[in-house]
Amino acid sequence: MHYHIDTIPVWDAVKLEGECPLCALRRRNELIDVDRFLGASVMEPDTRIRVNEKGFCPRHQVLLYAQKNRLGHALMMHTHMKETIKKLTPVLKGAKSAGRRSADTPALKRMMGKGEARSDLAKTAREIRELSEQCILCDSIEENTRRYAYTLLHLYKTDSSFRKAFAASKGVCLPDMALLLEMAAEALSGNVLSDFVNDLCAAVEKSLTKMEGDLEGFTLKFDYRNADKPWGDSKDALERTVNKLQSWCIGGEPNPK
């Protein structure tokens, strides 16, 4: 793995003392990217080429639309649409040809689910699905998240103060835990790998156990007999639970900055 090491954002994310520093970094980069794609970069040839090639997923279309820059959004979508039509033309031609061949397939083969037309149409469906599932923003966020995950591992390996801070943290969300374990197997070894896995698992286990208690406390508050019982840490337990299990998606921003 070869990544540019940028330790300050990772340190800052850990100091937030949230449920997952990588979620905080991911969200920060997402908002930066949304703003950037609708800013000056909308007219940059390199950016437009990449947007034309991949477009955006539904989630990021919503975020782009919410920026209320409909002209910038439309300019990007116009050239992306032209590129999509160019790619779809031969695909749709093949689909229509397969449909015609289906009419010539013997009835027995059609009843048995056989024939070239069926497999050709299934191939067409896969190609269309692949076109619609691409997202340049998702790719950018994933690349940055992996870079920050690698930096986190580098800091754990080389900085004893970071190691202590990470061990005392709430760990990370479950999807990012899987990412860190996967990358740690390549980036770390020996005692450092063993210590990292132990610290990560201990932090996540402690966080999940507390969260389960907080979530129970949240549900109990809806019993009128507990109306005067203090909320404690349970008021945002639902949001924290969902975000811990799935990565940040609801509730307050994980990176207030």
C-alpha cells in the first residue's frame, strides 16, 4: 500500500471523542467534495471527464441538489447524459436484437428458460445496472477513507501517544472496524498487530456494551413511570446505535467543524 500520510486530520478526528473518527473524516470529505464539484471545478476539463464517465449515486444527487446550484448541477448532468447515451446506444441495440431472437426461439426452449435471447438480455441488464450504480463521489470518499485508515494504522505503529489515545477511545463503527482489520493485516505485523487488534476490539466491545445499556434506557423513558428519571447518556442512543452498526448516516454531524 502506498498512501500519502496526513496525520493531523486523523489526530483531530480522534480528539472529537465520537463513536468513529473515520466516519467524522468521511463526512467531512463528503461535504467538501459536494461543494467542490458544484464550485469552480464544475468547469475543469479533468473533473468534467470523470463526472461524464461515472455520474453520481442517488444519495449524492440529493446532496448536490440541496446545494441549490441548479445551473452547475444541470451542466454536469447534461454532459454526463450525453456520455451515457453514447454508452447505452450499442447496449440497447443488442437488447432489441435479443428481443427479436426471442420470438424465433422454439416454444419448448422458452418454457425451459433456455435460448440465447435470455442470456443476452441478462447481460444487457447487468451492463445497464453497472452504468447506473457508478458514482465519482463515492469513489473519492472511499479512496480518502482508505488513506485515513492507513494513516491511523501508521500513527498507531509510530506514535505512542496516539496509541494510548486510540486505546482509550470508543473505537470505530463496525464497517470501519472491518476495514481497519483488513488493512492492519497488511500494514502491521508481530506485537504491533496483536496490540492493535486487542485495543480495537476492546474499545468497540466497551462502546457497544455501554450503547446497549443507553438504548435500553432510551426505551424505558417512554414508560410514564420513568418520566422523571434522568436521561443520562440515553437521549441520543438510537442515533449512536444506528451509526455504530452502519457507519454515520443519521443524527448530528460526526464532525461539527
